[in-house]
Amino acid sequence: MKEIYLAGGCFWGMQAYFDLKDGIINTVVGYANGRTQNPTYQEVCTDTTGHAETLFIQYDENIISLDKILSYFWKVIDPTSLNKQGGDMGSQYRTGIYYVDESDLNTIKASVDKEQNNYNEIIVTEIESLKYFYPAEEYHQKYLQKNPNGYCHIDLNI
Ligand code: MHO
């Protein structure tokens, strides 16, 4: 079992999207790589905590590779958009790839380089080691399963 953390805008859409993919064993939405401890959603929404809405993914690498996960990630984000995805704006909606395994870095960098060929503008997706991750409130977990008609900034079927 391996782990990766992805920020791709509103986290409940990211969760609903990746939960549909084979090999994704477990996901948790939360707040990553900010400056405050145990942030609440309300605090993160003030754009002062530095946290990014992030999806924690545990995956079975025998079924899905990190490269494949990243190719799905690129499909649903605009990596050239700074602090904005879909209708949502603010630094919590920046895109990011936060790794826990240093040896994933080559795969991540190669994936970014490949994706850059699809854009004239520079990819601004952050690539950092994971520093903090605080799981979000329970009502945010599997939000779109609980609220099937809820807001979603991405197409879940691609
Ligand atoms: N525009 C959405 C974003 C939610 S997502 C968890 C809302 O305010 O409901 O950031």
C-alpha cells in the first residue's frame, strides 16, 4: 500500500473522483501544508492559514501506479491556474502534489514535465513533501455520497 496527497481544488470533488478509480483503497479529505494546527474549514476559508484542501490517497500499486494516478489528476485540474479551480478561489484551492516517499519524486517530476507539453503557460502545481495533514470535519468526508446533488467543480466521469 502506498500513499500520496493531492490538492486539486474543492476536496470533496477530488475524493468522489478518485474513489471511482480501481486500486484506490482509501481516501480522506483534509488540510495540508499550512501554518496552523488543527484548522477548521471556516479558518481555512479565511485564506490566512496557508492550508490547501487536499485528498489523502492510499493505493495498491499492484493495481494502479502513481503515474496513472497523476494522469487522472491532470485530467481534472487546470495546473496553470494559481489559487483557483472551478468556481473556487483562494490559496486553499491551489494545486499540489505532496509526497511522503522521496523516491516518488522522479515519477512526479517526469509527470509534470510531460504534462507541461500540453500548456503554453507554466504549470504552477506545487510539488512538496507533505509537512502537515489534518483530516477535515466528518461532514466533509465522502460529502458527495452524503449530498449527491452537492456542488462539484469537476467531471467525475473522466
Ligand atoms: N464553493 C464550495 C466549495 C466547497 S469545497 C469543500 C462551497 O462553498 O460550498 O471547498
